[in-house]
Amino acid sequence: MFGSLPPLSITTDHGDTMKSAEAVSSPPVKPLLDQPRVTATIDTGYDYLYSVSCLSEDQVWTRGNNETMKLLNLQSKLLTSIQTKSGDWPRDIAVTRDGDLVYTDYNDNTVNLIKNKQIQTVITLQGWYPLNVCSTASDDILVTMVSDDRKKSKFVRYSGSTEKQSIQFDDQGRPLYSSDINTKYIRENKNLDICVADCRANAVVVVNQSGKLRFRYTGHPSNTKLSFTPVGITTDSQSHILTTDHENDRIHILDQDGQFLRYIHCELDTPSGLCVDIRDNLFVAEYLPAKVKKIQYL
């Protein structure tokens, strides 16, 4: 309120000046735009579109209602297409830190990595079906899954094919997530929280790095007439959490503590999957028109 402070500096015995790690890594503050705007629309060619994952500012991977995953540019040009190893639909897709593609296959219980157009099965589940997937800043893979009897849900963190963490219950031993095969899109936030859009539970469930429940977001508190149906979820450089309200054709923007900030409308039609590129452009997969909209909101 009274001015600004320069980044913290430390002078060494040799007279060199070092910026603190926090000062170096903290992203510049970007205010939310009053009027978000669509800057590109991509026609994917699917009948129904479920997921979108950013490879770059102008290239996105998509998955729809068949076994083919497509890499498209902003002009809707098909750059690459890859079919699943099983011939079944991929359940979800994610781009890793190295630019490779990961997909889950519900029908053969696998998580697969595509590198140089070669498919490698890295995880095969026993007793669980993989649902949605994301890649983290540390290059781990997070997978939401449901038990084969449909009675339990959890997410698991993998480093390669090694399980590192499994989160299923809160501190009171209650299930964190609904137990069904509906989508449970998952993302890691900048503060290392794990955010899951649990459509069946009508909630966004956020736990910290160790798996402790931080909060549940069940929609804007003033809105009691419309149900909240979160499907896709993503996070940005400001630690905002963005989630699609599938049935109400809008996106909710929350801060990292679950406080509602704003809606994005932009004439969206059944929004489902979401991703954000390195410049905080938002890509929205529209389920029924099977189009991807690129939106500037910061």
C-alpha cells in the first residue's frame, strides 16, 4: 500500500549478490481480465470431445470418441495421430514435462507413455481401473482410479512405473472421492496441492502434497438453483484453480484456497477437459461441438 520492496538479495563474502530462490521463481502477478476472449477455435473432427492437453502455445493433443489421439494446431490442421495399443478409446491424456504423451486405457487397466510415436506400457493395474491422468512439475504421473467393484476411488502418484503415494481417505478415514467410473480429472497446483474435479460428488476436492484434505469447493455459495458439475480442471502460474461447470456452460476460477473469483462464459458449449499453456492461455474442450477454444483470461 505504501510502495514496493526490491527482491531480497544476499551479499556473499566475495561481494557477489544473489537473489533469493523465492524472488527468482515467483511468477509476475497477472490480474484477471474483466472480459476474457476467445483467440482461436480448433475443430477436432471428433463426434464428442473429452480431453485437451497442451504441447505448446499453438499445438494441443486431443482425445475424443474413438481410439485415435490427435495433435492439432490452432488452424485445426492434423499434425500427428496415434492409435491406442489396445484399439480402445483412451480414457484420458496428458503431456509430460519432456513433451511426451501419456494416456490411460480403462479397458486393459494400463497407463501408457508415447515417446517418438512408440507406445510403452508403464503401469498395469490389478483390481483397479485407471481414469484420469496428469504430469507434475517433478515429472511424476498422477492417476485417478476406481476399484473393479466400483466401491472405492483414489489417486496414485507414480515415478515411472514405481508407486510413490496413494491417497484415498481423509483424516477421519472417510473416502475423499466418489466411488464410480465418472471422470475425475486431476491436476497439481503450483503450491503442490492436488486438485480433483469429482463430477459425481459435485465438488472440487483439494488435498495438500501429503494428501491431507485442504478444502472442498461445491460451487458459488450464492448459487442455490443450479447444480455444480465439475468435469475438467487445470491450474495456472498464479495458482488459480479453473474447473468446467459442464451442465451450466461456464468455468469457475478459484484462488488456491478455494475462494471463488470469477466465471468465464465465452459462449461455451458443454465444456469438459481443460489445460493451460506456459503463457496462461486456457484451452477448453467442448464436448458436443467437439471444438477446442483458446481463451485469454489473464
